[in-house]
Amino acid sequence: MSRNPRHAVIAGAGIGGLTAALALHERGWRVTVCERAPGPPALGAGIVLAPNALRAFDAIGFDITRAAGRAAPAAMGVRRTGGDWLNRADTAAMAARYGRPPLAVHRPALADALTAALPDGTIRYGVAVTAVERADRLEGGGPVVRTPAGDLTADVVIAADGIHSALRRQYFPHHPGLRHSGETAWRTVLSRDGLPDLVAAETWGRGERFGVVPLADGRVYVYATARAPEGYAPDDLRVELRRRYGAWHDPIPALLDRIDPAAVLRHDLYDLAVPLPRYHAGRLAWVGDAAHAMTPNLGQGGCQAIEDGVVLARLLDGDDVPAALAAYTRARHARTDAIRIRSRRAGRVAALTHPVAVAVRDLAVRATPARAAQRALDGLFGFSPA
């Protein structure tokens, strides 16, 4: 007679939480995902799934291309405001080196596809996890998950409750929390109808950036960042974006004309001020932004959350949950914190404002040999979930 499946409760239905849910479900766990929002988000931006994230999805048999398409941009790189390239990489060469090219998809489409791969009723919307009790006690029963809808008991709890993680604050009350990067960001998804072929590029100005990323479904994800104080929100977003980016190279002005301010997401950019001492406490583990919030400068925040979920599920194959979570910290802490630091440094370089510093930056980027730039990606893209 087989034993009842072990129960995992996951706080948060973001990309990391859903990936962990699917990875555990595929290994025979019963999974409950508690999400404070009343339903799936109505708005969403894009996410670039780098080869490391796609390889992690492969390990759990999840094929995002069924829902989001397979189209990948022919090239990607960094440009100046006049349109000339500082560097440019052929995605075919990236595919040859890493097994496949990056794939840019709509975040809600990715979340919908992950949700559809789970049993009906796995996700409980409108149910926030307010606390987890007894997670760090190795004796006396499993953790108790507190929610307004009632308590849940579990064999393991996964905190995927995002950058402002309440469970991180509960278990690491003396951690300094988040550090504001000094930048804010605007993000949206637009139609590509009537536009010429687009390549993926981030354009660097002085303290300002604009990104153009063709999505696999035929639309285009655009984002802009600017040096700004926390909470910066101009009264007229159209005027603000045109003031900052309207004179930049094509197709940026045409894309600005298509933006609907009501469909734009605005966020200040943060990362963790210092790393957490560990990513587990007894039978509770942290994944994604809850564990290692990082700025988006390397495009690895969501990719690292996907890696977390897949690695964590694999390590939980054994019966000793606390030992598995300790192994998870050992497997993930150094890698994710190194990427957090690298992303912070990349953001400082990209957000330079002094004309001399910007000129030196651009010269250095342009002078970097293609082989050296490619090797620098090996530490990001060369991940194997095994």
C-alpha cells in the first residue's frame, strides 16, 4: 500500500512559485499554492527565458513554446541613442554554444501555461500566507501555514512571496531588507503590426535606457529605465517618455506612439541590500525574489527563480526534508548571490550620467572582443539542473 503523497504549501503564484509547484507535482507531491491576489494578473510585461531557464524547464518536461511560440530574435545587443551598436550577438551562435537561443515570452502566458500543467484547484487565489509557524522546529509535527481562510499543515513550505516577502521578514527580522537602485522602470507589451522587423536591443543614454524585445507570440515587449527617486510617478506618462526617449533612434519613437499609459507597469528597482544567511529554516525554503531579489540588468531574476524551483524539487526526492533544504541552500546560495552582485554592478555601469564616464563606458563596451563577451555569459547560461 503506497503512502499518501507529501504535501507542499507554496506562498505565491509567481514564476518561481509555479515552477516549484509543477516540479514537485511531477515528482508525486500534493501541492497547494496560496496567492494573495484575487486572480491572475490582468497586465504583464515580458520575460526573457535564457538558455539556463529553458534547460531547467526541460528537466521537468515543461515546454513553454506550446503556449508562447518559438520565434526568437536573430540578434540582440546594446545600442547608443543614435542607433549605432556597442555590441551585438547573433542568437544562432548562442544556440550553438548553449543548445538553444533565449526565448522572450509574455509573463502572463508563461504563468497561464504553468498553471494549466497543474491539477485543477492547486492555486487558491485571494488567500495570503500571513505566517508560518514551527517551520524551524525539526520535531513535533510539520509547519503550520496561517492564512485568513484557515490553517494548513505541510511537509514543506516554500516562500515564493516576492520581493517584499513577509516570510523573509518573519524569519530574518534583523536583515536590512531591500536597497533602492536609484532607478525606476516602465514596462509594457505592444503590437508589432505595421512595424519593420525588430531585433532585441537595449539602448543606453545618460542615466536612461530603453529596451526593445520581440516576443515569441509576435508582439514586442518594451521597457524604459531612468535615474529617479523612489516613488517617482510623473503626472503625464506620455509626455515624460517622449521627453526622455522621443529623439532616440528608430523604432523607439514609433513604439512610444503606441503606448497606452493604462497598460504600463511602473516599478522602482530594488535588490537585497545584503544576502540572506541561508535560503532555508527547517522545513521552510525561499525561492526567487523572496530569497535573492536582484535588479533586472542581467535578465536573470525570473530565470534564477525557475532554477530554484527545479533544483529544490529534485533535492526533495529524499525523505529528510530539513536535510534537503540545507542542501538547497548549498546548491543555490553562492550562484544566486554572485548574479545579484553582478547585476548590481552592471546596472551602475549602464546608468552612468556624467558625459566623460558615459563616453569611457561606451568605448569599453565596444572594444570588448566578441569572444570575451560570450565567455562572460557562460556563468549565467551554462547552468545544468542535474
